[in-house]
Amino acid sequence: ERTTPPPHLLTLADLSPGQITTLLQNAMAMKHVFKTIHPKALIGSLDRRTIALLFSKRSTRTRVASETSVEALGGHPMFLGKDDIQLGVNETLEDTARVVGSMVDGIMARVGGHHEIETLAKHSPVPIVNALSDLYHPTQILADLLTLIETYAPVPPPPSQQERDPNSLNGKKVAWIGDTNNITNELLVTLPRFGMEFRLAAPEGYNKVDPRVWARVTEAGTENLVKLTTKPAEALTDADIVVTDTWISMGQEQEKAERLQAFKGYQITNKMVTDAGANADWKFLHCLPRKQEEVDDEVFYGPRSLVFPEAENRKWTIMACFE
Ligand code: CP
Ligand code: NVA
């Protein structure tokens, strides 16, 4: 049975764990049908519908996952990059949301400031999905959850073997080593609600959680599952899952030199994780794109790394959002 998702998806903090679980189960079901039965066996729920992909920043995964998902469901993905339409140059976000929204059935938008996606959502007559803002990246963390469920949940017996139980994530310890950014924020408002501990290690000056994000953590009553530190070793003790992201997010390019300096000593290596006493079977996640400074090749391309299944799972989880 499928529940009706809310009209917009700006952050997973707006969805209950039950609604997130439904999205993940739909993603598992669609992945199973597409890969092991036949792509054409998917229901064409977007038949003759258009989804506008309004991207003001670069993207590989989110764009490819969105375009292929809309097509797989029988719809038309209309990519509108920042140089294609009037947005930001000649026309306001409000007018763009009203005009584009009057002609399409949904909008997936990658923006700069989070207020931009909020403005689109306020004025669009059709659902808005956040394809990344400076504050949140909900579709990324859906893929992370799917990847972790595939790693930790036992495969149930037929006929429902594509539906693994997200409760298997309960009690897992996650160590984030690096910057505090949109990915961290989305993890913070989501993982603890699945019973996961989230330890964030970031250097002094980069370890402040945005008050809007912390308000969602306290609202969920999950502060006890969150630990903030400046010492990677503290976050890594007993960790099951180690996560990081770039130290220089899109829009921070001018801070590159000072950031590279500030994050010295935070590069994830097997030695760092092992010396800190992580779980012997620890796994590694990264949303990509990746730079070598935040994680070395041995970890990134090693047997503990889940990064490529994680990237592929962008497709199945985004498909579940469009269904
Ligand atoms: N992880 C992610 O959002 O990648 P892209 O920026 O390539 O879409
Ligand atoms: N934190 C990164 C994520 C990219 C997917 C950024 O915002 O650039």
C-alpha cells in the first residue's frame, strides 16, 4: 500500500519516518522491477507528463537520475539550466514558479540559497522537489538510506524479497568527518529518526550546525543521538559507517585555500579509522563528486566503499519521489 507523499519535498525533516520508509520501499520495488523483470514492467505513472528540471548549479548524478527516472515512468524530463531560461537574470523566482508550474506537472530544482527553493514552493502550483540547496539535499540522503538498508537488512524471503526492513539501521553509529554542509544537515535531520547515532567531527569554526537544522533535530527529540566534536577519533570509535563530502561545496570556491588549510588532518584513511577503533566491518559513504583531499584512494576504491551503489541508488530513490 502506498501513502500519498506531501506536495513538496524540500527536506526529509518534513516527512515522517513512515513516509520515508514508504518512499524507500517504493524505490526498492521499482529497482527490482526495472533490473530483474523488465524496464517496461514499470507502471507509466508519468505518461504524457512533464517534469521541469530547473538547475542553477552543475550536476551529474542528480540530473542523470532525474532524467532517466522520468523517462522510465513514461514522462518527459525538461532540463532548464541557468543559461536556458530567464530565471535569475530577467525574471523573479516567483514569476518563474508560476509560469513554469502552469505548464508542467512537477519541478525538480537545484538552487543556491535555501530561501530560493522555499520561494519556488510557495508560488508553484505543482510539486517542487529540492535537487540540492545550500541547506539540504533530501534526495541524496534517500539514496544513502537505501544503500545502508541494502547493506545491513537481511533479504526477506519471496515474494517480497525486494522489500528489506529499514529497522535494521537502528543502533548503527555514523561518523561524519569533514565540513558541516547541506549533506550533513540532511543526515542530521534524518538518520537519528531511524535510531542511528550521528557523530560529527569538523574543525573549529566549521562545526556549527545551522540553527534551522538544529531546530528540526530538537523538534524530533533526537539530540541525544547527535554528538559534535572537533576530533575525528572521537567520532570514529565503534563507528559502523564513515561518511564525508567535499570540503569545498559549490559556491565556496573562493574559500578553497583557507578550507584546505583548516581541514588538514581530516582526510579519511584506513589508518585513521582503524587507529580510532571503528567497528572492524566499517563501511564508507560519500555523495560524490569526490576530491582526494577528503578521502584517499585506498578507502574510496576499497572493499568498504559503498559509493558507487550509493550513486546508482540516486536513480531508484528519485524515481520513487516522482512516482
Ligand atoms: N551527489 C550529487 O548530488 O551529485 P551531483 O552534484 O553530480 O548531482
Ligand atoms: N556539499 C556539496 C554536495 C554536492 C552534491 C555541494 O553543495 O556542493
